[in-house]
Amino acid sequence: MAEASLIEVRGATKRYDRKPILRGVDLTVDSGEVVALLGANGAGKTTLMRIISGLSRPDRGDVRLGGATFEAGGHELRR
């Protein structure tokens, strides 16, 4: 069985006050990879990082860390 990706984001969507910030973002980061997020001001970099870290929830989409979701792993994932 293949090992789960370290970070996996599928279809992440986030809006603030009806303004779309993220629109269906997909991202996969495997163990040992180095990834940089680049973009203009307001592109959604911080929003994506808040979602990946569990500080914010996507309006739609799925985020998994090591194959587990925040709903399933909760406190341990945040640690």
C-alpha cells in the first residue's frame, strides 16, 4: 500500500464576504519535498496556509495531513 502524502489539499475553496479567495486549489506535498507558495498580494497564500494548519476551514474541499483529516485527527494534527 502506498504511503499517504504529507500534505494533500483537494478542491479547497474559501470566500470572505462573498469574495472568492481560493477557488478549487489542489496541492500535494510528499515527505522530503520542498515547496514554495508564490503569488501577488491577495492571491490567497496566507489563507491556504491557515487552512492547511487547521486555523481556518475551507468552505469546500478536503485537507489531509499524513492521510488524516482535522476532524479525525484533531488535536494530534495541530500539535
